[in-house]
Amino acid sequence: MARTLFVAPGQRGALGSIGEALDAADDGATISLAPGEYSETVDLRDRSITITAAEPGTVTISSSSRDAPLLRATRCRLELHGLVLRATDEPGIEVRGGRAKITGCEVSTEQAAAISIVDGADVELSGTKVTGGRYGLVIEESDGVVDRCEFRDIADDGVILRLGTRATVRNSTLAGCGFRGIYLYQAGNSGVERCEISQTGDAGISVADQTSPTISECWIHDTQGVGISVGRGCGGVVDSCRVENTAPPGVLLADGARTEVREGEPDAATPHVGAAAATSGRQDLEQVEKLLAELDGMIGLAGVKHEVRGLIDELQVNEWRRSEGLSVGTVSNHLVFAGAPGTGKTTVARTYGELLRALGVLPNGKFREVSRRDLVGQYIGHTAEKAASAFDEARGGVLFIDEAYALSRSSAGSADFGQEAIDTLVKLMEDHRDEIAVIVAGYTGEMVEFLDANPGLASRFAKTIEFENYSPEQLVQISRHIAKGEDYVLDDDVDSALLEWFAHIERDENFGNAREARKLLERMRKSQSSRLRSLGHRPSRTDLRTLTLDDLLDAVRSEG
């Protein structure tokens, strides 16, 4: 049975700090905090832990460092309940991969995003209040549900959903945001349901860059910009929303937007439009073309795009043959993605799942990312149960196993357990091959080793798709793309310096490709912050958006 550890500084028999409790806690433990204030920074990696207030709202955790998130969870299974988190220059909560459930909390910061969800995380945020910060909530390349939350007095955007994210924001309130209430950027089929958005410095909801959301039963009022703005190339539905006292027109569709606007007033009794439904074999060819266009819009990856298009073409032709009564051979939807980190494997896997859904091959585009720790147990018989559970959770969509080669390697005497996970997956992949797409990913050489771990494993996969490293020129493009997505611009003289940096950076096994570009931009933002705070006056909007050559040089020096 999981332990509960009680933290109460100065109380006999209790632990004195959160850090002490984390050092003593086993995976699955609950840490219960007595009322009071705790000045600590929490950094969790590969842990399964619950942190809860003994009495909700009576526990405040504040930053002990201005250089790190107040609470960072990397590849964890984390639950937070009833906490008040007060950060300064960094996020109050940062979730990198893994799964997190955050309920009944209050989160604030001064400079960064109050809550940051990145790197393939799966997060449920409910009953939580977010105040202050440059952004309220940022979800990037992750899945999430935001329910009954409140975002107030945010300096810039209240909520940002971007770059491969699939999330739903519902039953929530956003007020007093300096720029936009909710900004969706390359956020696929995300949704905004039954939300109230008011007093924003620009649009209440802004949709951009190939996003096709469902926006339903929302009340948007008293905004300086339009109520809802939809950019060129975007689709989706705006259904039964009320837009009042905003800049005209209430709903602005750019030329080339494909969004359907349905009239009606918000009604709590009306089922929300975005409810998931099985495809039952029906095809949405418009959605297929939209997803393929999104794939084509990715920087680089020419070989990957060609391979994915070939798979989709085969599936489409097979469906045509089937409709004409012609025979169709068995096709596996399982794939191997081989290549270095940061080359877009996770993003392409998500898109592939959505394509299979649109083609009617799979009932939904659900995406479940796991690693060795999610599949391998700690005792005999536990592994098969964990592997089967992860498989079942992904049924109807994509099971993405990152660094899959770790399953075939010895680890602290549990090598047989890793092999048990592989053997379990091999059987499940065959028994349910029409219900799921399993994608295994990792370095090219190690994936060859992985496929040799079971005699039937290699035959379960349709093919191996190689993801090449990005060229220096492509990394410059990616840097500009990331900067644009975060409302930054790079000075004209930055490109040549970036090109030189990426051309000379060491490309060993730790080289992260697009992650290197993102890390460099993060350091440039920190350098810009220091530069602007030393001006002695409030910077202009242009100053706040522009990253300069000096910022790059300072960021490079700090890395060295």
C-alpha cells in the first residue's frame, strides 16, 4: 500500500520540509503538507508522487530560487491538490512529459508562464486559479483538459495552445488578459467550450496557422479586439457563441479560413459540438488533405513526408478497392521511427494518428506516449499487467513508445521484465492490429537491437521511417518559427550568427536538433530580459518582441 508522509516543520514525528519528504518517499507515495508557508523549489524526475495540502488553500509554496521553476516535473506521474504556488521569474508549475493532475490549486508568477506543459505531457487541470505572469497557461506538443479554471490579470495571453497540442478548455473564466484570452497556434482539433472571456487587450479567442478547433457555447464580451479571430487556412466550428461589446466584427474570418459559424445562444443543456465520436469507417477526405498540408508545412523531413504520404495513399486505395468488392491485403499500421531526438518524431506520430482517424482506419486520434517505466513492473507478473493497461488506454489511437530500445536492455536486474513487456506487446499488436497503431521510436542503431529482441517483433511493423538530423539552415528556420509562435521576432542580423552557431555545434549522441534551437531561444529570452530590465525605463512593445544579436551572443557565452 502506498505510504503517506506528513510534513509539518517543528512538529515531532513529522518531516521538516518537502525536500525531506521527497527523499524519503517511494514511488506512489502521498506527501501531505500541514498549513503554513514553504520556501522551497521542487524538481522531480521520473517519479510517481502526490503532493496535497492537508487543508486545501492553507499551504503556500514560494520560490527559493529565481532561476528555476517553483515546481518542475519531468517524465513524472504527478498529482497536486489544494496548493498555493507563488513563483517569481520562472513558471509556478512546469510539466515536461509524463502525466499530471492538478486540482484546486492557485498558481501565480511575475515574469514567465504561470503553468507550462511541454514535451508530450498529458495533463488534467481542474478547479485551479491562475493569476499574474506573462502567460497564464502554455500547452505545447502535449495533451490536456482544462476544466473549471480561472485566469485573471495576465500580462499577455491567458492560455496558449500550440505546436501539436491537442487540448480542451471548458467551463473556465478568463478576464483581464493584456493581449488575447486564448491563442491557438498549430493546435489541431483543440476545443474551447462553455467559457467566459472578457476584458482582453486584443481578441478574446485567436486561431492561427492550420488550427481547426471547436469553439462552442462561449460568452465573449468587453474585449478591445474582436471576439473571435480565425486566420487563413484554419477550419473548425464556432457554434452557439455569444459575442458582445467587442471590436467589430464580433467573429472575424480571414480570407481563406474554412471555419463554419453556427448561430445560437449558449445553452447549458446543449451537448457540446466537440464530443468525440467513432468514425465507424467513414472517411473525412477534407481532413486528410488538411493534415497532409500540415505535414508538408513542417520544416525539413522530406523523406519522412514522402514515406507517410505513401502509407496514406496505400490506405486510401485499399479503401477504394474494398468499396468495389476487390480483395485487399493485410496492412499493418505499426511503424518504427528511427533517428536522433528533436527531429519531429512525436509530432509526426500525432499527425499519423489523426490521418488514420480521418481515413476511418482507427476510431479516434487519441495519442498515448509511454516509456520503459510505464510498461515495466517491479516484480514478476506486474509487467504484463502494466503493458496491457498502457496498450488498452491507447486502443483506437496511437501508442507511442519513446526510447523503445530501453525495453531490451538490462536495468538493475530487471532485464527479464523488459523482455516480458516486449513479448506482451507483440501478442497484443497482433490480436488488435486493426484497433491501434503502435509506433516505437529511438536512435537508429539502438532500434535495430530492439527489433531483434523478439523473433516476431520486426514483422509486426509496416516499415521503418528514418528521421534525419536537421541542417544548420533548417535549424535557423526552426528558430524563427519557434520565435514567431511565442510572439518574438529575430533581428535581421541574427540569422547569419545562428547559422554559424548551428554549423559548428558538436553533433554527438546528445545533440537535440530542434531542442537545441528551443534551448538557445530560451537562453536568448533570459538575456533579453536582463538587457531590458537594465534600460532604466519601460521598453516598448517592439523592444519586448525583438531578440537581438547581443541576446544571442550573451546566450552563447552563458552556454559556454
